[in-house]
Amino acid sequence: MKHLHTFESYLNEANDLSYWKDYAEGHNQSPKWMNDEATTVSAVVALVDKCIKDWNSQASKEGTDRVSKPSEKHIGDLAMQYFKQFKTINGNVISAMIMQES
């Protein structure tokens, strides 16, 4: 039974919003705009759209999966939850959410 608890924790890991804070710093390969903080609801919505468009553009070039419409909604909802809790979000966090969803 202990393994079930561990597996359940793994499945619920992304639901703990603080999990995503580790991704806020990004990495050296991130475009500069991904480090810019969104501090309003409208800025979050625009940033989610920009991150998804960037992901889909790269996916088209690399022949990998694009973000599906249901995934777009889930990522947007998760990004808004994160924003409501931490009052800021950046493209690095949203991109990590996209990677987790894909």
C-alpha cells in the first residue's frame, strides 16, 4: 500500500501550486520574454496564449505534438490558479505547465 500512496503523490504533484515555483527562474535557453512577470489577469491570459503559440510553433518545426484545445483550457486554468495564489507568473512557469500536460 505504501507504493500506492507514493504513486498517488506523484499524480497529485502538479496540483500543489508551489511545485511550479521551482520553474520560475527558467534556464539560460529561455527567451527573455519568458522571464517577464505577468501581474494582472489580462497579462496572464496574454502570456498563456503567447506561451502556447510559441510551443505550437516549435512543435510544428520539430514534428512534435501541439497543445490540444482541452489542454489549453487546463493550462490556462492552472496558470490562473497559480497567479491568484502567488500574484505573479512568468512564461517559464507556464511552459513547464505545458510540458507537464504534453
